[in-house]
Amino acid sequence: MDILNNLIMGFGVAVTLQNLGYCFIGVFVGTLIGVLPGIGPLGTIAMLLPITFNVPPVAALIMLAGIYYGAQYGGSTTAILVNLPGETSAVVTCIDGYQMARQGRAGPALAIAAIGSFVAGTFGTLMIAVAGPPLAEFALKFGAPEYFSLMLMSLVAAAVLAQGDMLKSIAMVVLGLLLGIVGTDVNTGTARYSFDIPELSDGIGFIVIAVGIFAVGEIILNLGETHARVIFTDKIKNLFPTKEDLKASFGPILRGTAIGSFFGVLPGTGPAVASFAAYMLEKKISKTPERFGHGAIEGVAAPEAANNADAQCKFIPMLTLGLPASGVMALMLGALTMQGIQPGPEVMTQRPELFWGLIASMWIGNLMLVILNLPLIGMWVKLLSVPYRMLFPAIMAFSAIGVYSVNNSAFEIYLTALFGVLGFMWARLGFNMTPMLLGFVLGPLMEEHLRRAMLMSRADPTVFFTRPLSATFMCATILILIIVLLPAFQKNRKVLTE
């Protein structure tokens, strides 16, 4: 009954005219950036962070969340009709979705993608409502050692599970931790890594790094790439799937939702990992695996359900534990911090309207997305004709205005440009920037909890292993490293003995 009463309260918050408006803006912008390749939710949310200063916390989080899960919907439209995924999570949808479009079945493919996304989004939101309160209650038992150990485990897991080379991911985590401690030490008043630059005495702004790396850097990277667009121009007929399509998609949607929910709570993984895993499972268990790649509707239903369930469940650790499981969740965490809200289990007890209002808005937002995506397919596809030479300069100008408006500092504009160039170079060298952002967000919190743990234990480092919960997290961290490093060690040993 408590959950039901809280959901009623949440819907009372979400259905206000203001919050409905921000929810619509979020899902509309999310669909837009999902359709347009090269402009992801990370860069868009980073650009819009300055706007949230003058927006109530609940409305700001509802809008930013709508952008994130809305992008998962939009990416499937162009993946099916154009064979060009607007989002990385929609890459798998291209395999069978575009083949269905070429066979004259674009309508059922789009409808199943929308239905699968809606079902998965609804289930993911339900998971937050059910799992959130007990997880937050459990987290209230944490002390400084437990929080430090949990954050350390999250960063190691994020580095290990992130796409790309593991050593590069670990290096980016360390770099993020170092960038996070730039500025004046709050305990001693000593300037750290500021190089006598007055503007760095307060540290590097979260918005500077977010906009520089994920907006400016991505734009520079995409300017050097060309996409061959073969747009599906035939009129879309028979939008509603047949009974056979629905029957064939029912199981894949449920399995994709389960897989996406599992990957959603893991740090470092993105919706692309969940959608690929769901696709491979369906192909593995299918009695006719040869159909996959040639227009199998299961190859659309499963990955679309998986990436949306993943996107929704990413909110569980962020809202209840204050731990971002992805780069977008790190931006959400930063938005809460900038609003003066301390992320963690206290959010549910001290700001219940924020937690339950966001959950209720997700149901409303998923319904809006179904209405937005199916009737307006033609409009979304036409947006692909907008030249990038017009689109990208506008985004750059908007980013610069947003960064400057926070502190009215020209220095932060230069710093953003510097991080944009660095982000472009890191991407070219194969570095994943998400672990760095997680390290930057969690670094100051880890330092604070480490100091508290050392004070309460009188500088005894064994405190992390003598407390049961902390010891569990530390052992899990060591186990993750052993599992990942052992194969490499055995391979090197085999080479040396030969």
C-alpha cells in the first residue's frame, strides 16, 4: 500500500501543467537527438544543464530523464528506415529492421519497436518503484567505509565493463579522479593542482568538462565523418502488426526486457551492450536462426525492449545509492548536486516528491513517446535532410552561451574548448570518456568518505575489511580485478614458457 500511495502522490506531482510541459519537451528533444546521428543524449544533456539552474529540481530531472529514454525511441526510427542508427543502442536494430523496410514491412517493424520500447520502459519504471525503497532503506545503514568501498567497486566495474581497452578505461578513471580534486582543499584551505591560476581555485566546473568532452568533442569528431544515407522513401503501409507478428514478438520483448533490466543496474555498460546481448540470445534459441539478418521481427523486438529497459533501470543505483551507472547518470547526478540536493538514499526520505514524481513522469513520458513516434515518422525522417554544416555551428554557439551563463566567465569558455579538443583526441586514440566522467563525479565524494573513514578509525586502513558490508564490497572489487586480469596473466605466462 505504501508504494501505491507514493505512486498516487507521484502522479499528483507529474501531472501538473509545468511538469507535463517539461516531460513533453524532454521526450520530444530526446526523440529528435535519437533520430539525428552524431548528437547523443550525453552531449544534449550536457548542453542543457545550464538551463536547469532556473528550473525547479523536479521539472529539471523530469526533462533530462525524458531526453535520455526518448533518445532510445528515436534511434530505432532511422535505424529501420534509413539503416542509420541515431543512437549506438540502435545499431543492432539496423540488422533486421532495415531488411523489413526493404521488404515492405517498415510499418510492423516500427510498431513492434514502439510496443517493445513501451513495454520495457513501463517494466523498468515499475522496477524503480519496487526496488527503490528497500534499496534506499538498506543504503541508510552505510557509513563512510561502506560508501568508499561501494564507490571504489563501481569505478573498477565501470572500467572493466566499459567498451574498449580495459587499461585505457582505468587510465580515464584515474584522470577523472585527479580532475575532481583540482581546486582548494575544503579541510586545509590549500590549493591543489591549480597552477596559481585564480579561476581554478574553485575547481573545474562539471559543466565545463561535460560540455567540452561530450558536446564540443563529439561535434569535432563527427565533422570528419561522412554518412551515406539511403533513405527509405516508399510510403509506409500497414502500420499495425499482424497477430503473427505480435505472437512472434511477445517472447523476445519479455526476454529483452529482462536482459535490459539486468544490464541497467551494472556500472559502465550502455544500452548497446544490452541490445546486442538480447539479439544474440534470440538468434541462439531460435529454431530458424538463418532468418536473422534477413528481416526477422524478433531481431527488432528484443533489442528495442532491451535498450529501453536498460535506460530506465540505470536510474535505480543513481536515485537510491547516489551512484551513476553511466555517463548520462553522472550528468543527472551533477544536475541534482547543482540544485543543492545531496544524491543518495536521503533523496527518497527528504525529497519524496522528486523521487516519486520522476517515476510517475516516466510512465507518462513513455506514453507520449508512442504517440510521438508512430504518427510523426515522416517528419522525423525529413529531419535527416538538415545539413550538418548548419546544425553543428548552432550547437557550438548554444554550448558556449550555456557555459558562459553559469559563472559569466570567459575562462570557462576557453577551458571548454580545451576539453573539446582533448575529447576529440581521446576518442581518436580509442579512449572511452564515460569512465573519466564517473571518476570526476565520484572523486570528491570518495575523498570525503575516505577522510571520514580514516578519522573514525584513527587512520587504521583495516576499517574497510573489518566492517562486513565494506569488506564485501572490497572483496568484490578484488574478485572483479582477478577475473579480468587472470586470463591475461595466464596468456603471458604461456608465451614465456614456450
